Amino acid sequence: MPSTVYYTSMRTRPGNNLPTKLNKLVDRAGLDDIDFGGRFVAIKIHFGEPGNLSFLRPNFAKVIVDYVKRRGGRPFLTDCNTLYVGRRGDAISHISAAYENGYTPFSTNCHVIIADGLRGTDERNIPVKNGEYVQSARIGSAIAEADIIISMTHFKGHEMTGFGGAIKNLGMGCGSRAGKMEQHCDGKPQVNTTRCKSCHRCITQCAHNAIDYVDDKAHINIDKCVGCGRCIGSCGFNAIVNRNYNSAKLLNYKMAEYAQAVVQDKPCFHINFVMDVSPECDCRAENDAPIIPDIGIFASFDPVALDRACVDACNTATPLPNTQLTESVAKHGDCHEHFANANPNSDWQTCLAHCEKIGVGTNQYTLIEVE
Ligand code: SF4
Ligand code: SF4
């Protein structure tokens, strides 16, 4: 059975601006069917790495916050900490970045909670239904404990996954730092002794007694290490790293299974914003020029159908000139699919196919336009 995806264009007129259209869109798509009364509602969003200006405007978040509050829900805006060096790797930096980008309670009427806590180690292990690559996903606690999930996703390109849509926002975005490592890497981390400050914090976090000290620098005993990644989050100096990167295909399989862990047992609703479609992720501290024109806002209860509808819509759009996409086509040739053209090593089909296989959703959809 196809899922229904609702869509509204970027066209506006007096009395029908984009916030108004977003409210109408989610209403028509059935968001009101969820019983919000008294429940914690995690609104999963990417606050944008400072320097990148293509992240979602807080104004859109406020529309959804107000929608949920009018129905008695208790929303919070949330994301998990990042694994890489940047401005969102611990809760204090992350909240500061969110505020810097306008996600303050004054503009959104809502608080920000970093789901995996101060150091990115506050997680819940959630067994994955039908999981083949991940037995137990490490999901940020506040998201795992929320009663309802609403994802709001800036739909754009991505270096590894082709595009970043609802599945990536849910799967990668809701993973704790160790959860992100599990999706990106296999194997065991190492200590960068130049960065190690000998603070001895990581040893308290390792449940396997795998860390000791050599010349007063942390050292991981690979015979004892099980590759859980917990020490990576515990180090405030980015001294513990894992460079055993997974293939794009394995990353996609694992990301699909993490998304399953997030959505499998609770009411969920998903909104994708296909605008400012930069070729790469909002995690970067810059955003290259959009590769296609703005298309609109899409919403559905099915995150797979939603992503599929968005990627299909993008692929019918004419590439904008003088962009990373046109440069990449000139260099690598045209494979007639914008996201593969923009990032030739990526493979988004694998992710959506695996999502369908394990029951996250379907690639079949019916598209309904909302004025
Ligand atoms: S937590 Fe980081 S800085 Fe501290 S001892 Fe471990 S590796 Fe070194
Ligand atoms: S990855 Fe896990 S088991 Fe290995 S050293 Fe770090 S905390 Fe210990």
C-alpha cells in the first residue's frame, strides 16, 4: 500500500505565507490525529553548525511548537551531539550554537534539550525490530524517553548518504556519540596522544577495563576493547578517534536501522523542507550554493515515503548553473540523478530499500498538494 505524502509549494500570497502554509499542511496531513495531551513531544531538528546558513529557520519550528502546545502537548526542540570536531560536540557548545542560530525560547516558544546530555554519553539502548546490522541502537535519552517524535528536516545533499532527509535526521541524528560512531565506523578507537591531556576521565567510562596509561597518556588495549565508542564521547579533548570508516552502503544500512529504533514504538510524524538544497550537510560550517531551485514543504507519517517523494521531486528539477552539481557533472559525467551526480560516492537507494525491507516505511507514495 502506498503512503500518503502531502506537499505545499513555496508560492505565497497575502494572508497565506509560509508559516500559515506549514500549519495547513500538517493539519491536512493528519498531525491532529495524534493525541498530544500531556505528552512529551521531541521535535527533532538540526540547529545548524555556526557558519552554515542553510539550516531551517526557527520560525518553522515555532509553527509546530505552537501546534503541539495548542493540543496540550509538551514539546521540546532536540538534537544529539556530534561525533566530529565542531561547535555541537557537547551540550553547552550545542545549546550555544542553537541560540546563536536563533533557536531561543523567545523565537520558538520552546526549550532546547540536547538529547544525549552534556558529553554525548546519555543514551538508551533500543533493540532494533528486524535489525540485521545493529542489534541495539544507542539513542539519545531524551528522544528515547519522549512519547511522540516529530522530525523537521532540512532536505539537502550529503557527502556519504547522497541526501540528508527524514531517515538521516532520525537515524544518524538521534544516535548518541557512540551511536554515531557505530554507524560511521567498525572496530576499535585509538588515542591521539598529542591531544590527550591525561585527565583520566575516559578510564572511568570504560566498562571493559580496556584503558590504561602509558607514559601518562591514555592507551586502549585492543584485546579488551569491544568498540562500544563510549570513551569517544567522554573525552572533552577529541583525543579518542575511530578511523575504521564503514562503506557508504553499510553506513546506510545501519542508519536505516537506527531510524527504525527511533520510530518503531511510538507515534511519529515527519516534515521535510526542500529549500536551500545545498550539496552537503548542515553539519559543515559553510553551505555551498543551492544545486536546484526551492521546491516546497512535504509531510507524512511515513518517513521513507516522505524522503522518496522529496528525492523524486528534486530529480525532476533543473540544476542551477554554476553550482557544485554542475561542476561535478562536468567532471564525472551525468548519471541523471542529482544527488549521485553531486556526491558520486554516495548511495541513497540502499538506505531507502533497507528501510522498506525492515518495515520503517514504503517507497510507494501518493502525493497530495495543499494550497
Ligand atoms: S579523556 Fe581524553 S584527554 Fe582525558 S585521558 Fe582520556 S583520552 Fe586523554
Ligand atoms: S570503545 Fe568502549 S570498550 Fe573500547 S576503550 Fe572505549 S569505552 Fe572501552
